[in-house]
Amino acid sequence: MAKTITSDEALLREYHTYLRLERSYSPNTVEGYETDLAKLREYASTHTGKNGEPLDYVHMDFEELEAFVFDRFKEIKSEATQARILAGIHAWYRFLLYKDYIDQDPTELLEGPRKSKHLPTVLSLDEVNRMMAAIDLSTNEGHRNRAMMEMLYGSGLRVSELVNLQLSKIYLNEHYMLIEGKGPKQRLVPLSPVAEERFAYWMQERSTWPVKPESRDIAFVNRYGRPLTRVMVFTIVKRLCAEAGITKTVSPHTLRHSFATHLLQNGADLRVIQQLLGHEDLATTEIYTHVNIADLRKAVLQYHPANQKKIKGEK
């Protein structure tokens, strides 16, 4: 038997706690899901059900939810946004079912657009090496930027993980880092010998910088001794690409994609790559198999003799 709801306010507070603590979603995800719920509540307050009564946003059935989704999607053309809205509605009713406020999840058969998967931009090893070579180690920031690049490419860190990286969680003697991933998730990430060497150079340089007391445990700081921002890391990567003559659209995340792709191309197991990247779902990691297949097809088209004849116009 379903539990009784004491008040909307109490229910919404319980939902917030469920998302943050029990599901461990990031603040951005929580905010998005609560915005989706607000839209559902607004829709329910202005529409009636089959019996002519106002809709109850807790006990809407499949057909009523399908009508809501159709109404929302009329003004939203982005497949990614549509998928996100649908995920928010699913999360709300899973919460209600989990907490015994409803007896059946009406969203089980509710479907939306299939989010198209775009293959990520990947750098070749030569392009990565050119970016590394473009770093001027004679400048004050040179050793810092080289160490950062080695960790983005050599360990597959997200830019948020890089700027939040703490010195107390880098274990050079054991050759790994403890990374704080999305939400409260942690993972151990190995350090390559090159990254260790470059980080040691940076630590020598860092010791001469005016690091602020509150930034003493932050691995990468700016010239004023404060933590680097995501925007600054983006700027550094963009500048290095320009200096290396790379015309692809590149961001710090491109180095993470390149890390995973190069591991896969050289024989690493997909589940190992999943753990290194901190992906909860293997399906997220599987996009790199598509990148690899695309590379294989390109190689066949470029190097197979039958295709060479086609390129040359021979019959």
C-alpha cells in the first residue's frame, strides 16, 4: 500500500535529499532534475485528467505523462535536451516508487529521442607530441603547463579533476593519484614515468611561486598562487594547438579522448579503460570502439590496393 504524502514541501525536500545523498548526483544534475519536476508540476496544475479533475503530478499515468512530454518537446528541438528532460521525469517516478509513494512506475514504457552519438575528436600521437613540444619550458609557466598536459593526456583526467587535484592525493612513490571524480566517486589513476618526471620539475618551480595559504594543497596554481580555473586550462590548450599548427577543434577533454583511444588502439582492455576514465557504465566507454572502427576503415580506404586503384581512377 502506498504511503501518504504529508505535504508537497516535505516531499520535494525528500526528493532533493534522495538525489544528492542516495543517488550521489552532481549539483548540476540535481538542479536539472528539479527544474524538470517544476515543469511537470506546472503542467499538472494547468491540465485536467480523464475525470475532469486537475492532474496530480505524483499519480499521473502513462498517457498523461506522454501528453506532457509531447507538449514539452514541441518547443524543444534539441535531442540532447529532450533526453535530459525525459531522464528527469524517470528519476522522479523512480524516487516515488522507491519510497513507496506509488505502487508502479508509469514511466517504464515512456520513450523519447535516441540521443545520437557523435564520435569525439581525437588527436594523433604526432599531434600530441607537437603540442608538448610547443610548450616553452623557459617561461615561468612552462613546467606547470607540461605537467598538466602530461596528466590530461597520460592519465585521462577531466579538466575539473585536474584543477581540483590535491598534492596530498598524489603518491609519486607509489606511482598513482587518488582522483575525485563526478559526485563523491573516487578512483585510483596510475602516473606514467613521464608525468612523474614533469610533475617533479613543476614542483621545483612551484616552490618559488607565491602560493596562497588556502592553495597550498592545490597541485596547479596560477602566477598569483591561486587555483587554476577551467577557463584558463582551456585557454592554454587552445594556444598550444595554434602554436602546434593543429586546426582541429580541441579542448582539454580531447586529450582525455585521445588517452582512451590510444590505449584501445594499442590493445588495452575496454574494462580497464572504463576504470581509468571513471565511467560508471561500460556503454559510455564503448564509444571509443567506434572511434577505433572509424580509424580501421580509414586505413583500409587509404592503404588497400583495391582502393588505391579507385583513387587513381583505374578500372
